[in-house]
Amino acid sequence: MTLETRSPVMVVVLVLITCGLYLPYWYFVTYRQLESISGHSPTGLPIVVDFIIAILTVGLWGIYIDYCISRELQNIRKANQIEAPDSMMLVLALDSVSIFTVHVLFVITCSIQQHEWNEIVNQLQGRQIQYPNRQALPAQTKDIATNHSTDGDNPYQS
């Protein structure tokens, strides 16, 4: 997966122009990029489940989602020795206050997280991004027609 940067200002503008419809797309893209590095979603749940829970809790689950995204960004920065101020507390504070502003401040936290992501991608351009405690999984392909594994050591193969 190609790691992409987006303008934090454009994130805010697109969310405002689309009356918030761009926000789920931004989360989807962010989840996919973080999953490509860490091997799991920021919360450990599929994005669809997180989206449904966020709707059912009227956005309260979104505070946890943003916390998890900030935590993942911090883990990536630490694993790659990138010095940057940690914005996790700022994101949590803005999200907590956003409850009283009809969640308008979620847009600001997304732009903060987008800026952090851009810094990571720009500083590591051309290098492999490391993630702590990620074990490399062996590449394995399977021929669906014959049901045979191509790696030769499949213990489940008969």
C-alpha cells in the first residue's frame, strides 16, 4: 500500500463542504494506512464495527477511536525514532469538549492527526516504516483450484 499524505487544511475544508460526509472516508483511509503498518486497526475492531458503535453512542466512541489513532501514530513515531510532540492529550481534550459543540471539534482532531501522519511519511520517505512488536508473517499463497499451499510447510495440508 502506498502511504499518502493529505493536506490537513483540505481535510477540514472537505469535511465542511460535504457537511461531514468526508469524515467517514478520512477515517477509512486512515484505518487502512495504519493497518498496513501495524497489522491491525487502531481499536482492534473492523472499521465498520467502530463506525456503527460511534453512531449508536452518538459520537462518544469516536473519542476512543481518536485516542487509538493517536496512540498508533505515537507508536510508529517511537519505533522509527521520529521526534515530535505527542498530541494525544490535545486530541483527547478537543474530543471531550466536542461533545458540547455537536462534535464539530472532531474535524480539528482529524487535521491534527493528518498532520502527524504527514510528518511520519515525509520523514521516512523511501524507508521501511517500523512498528513495535510486529512479527513478520510468512508469505503464503494458495492455489484455490487444487487447494495446495505453495510454501511447502503447511501442517494442515493432506
